[in-house]
Amino acid sequence: MLGAAAGGELVEIAVQHLAAPDRAEALADRLAKRLPGLPRPRVVEVGAVIGVHVGPGTLGVTITPAH
């Protein structure tokens, strides 16, 4: 599914959060189990520019081409 959507290219997955590291880690664990063969998603906190618009407790998932 993910490979087809990415055109067969390698991807990196990240779980982004704002003031919700425990929830973000739990989501990363669930994604890792659902996507075998891919590295575990990284967990990162969003920056101030995005954070001011979304607020605390936000979770997001990004999929980008691997370099």
C-alpha cells in the first residue's frame, strides 16, 4: 500500500507532535507494527510556526522520500 503510493521509492515516516511525546511514541509503535520492513518512524516535535496554529496535543504523520 505505502510502497505503491510512493511509486516504489524508499520513504521515511515521522510522527510529529506538540507537547504529546507519549502519544507520539505510542503512534510510532503502532505504525511500526503495521508497516513491517520499514524503519520505525521517527518522533519529532513540531516547530513554533506550525505549533502556534495547531496547539498542544497535536499529532501528525509525514511521509517523505528517503535520501
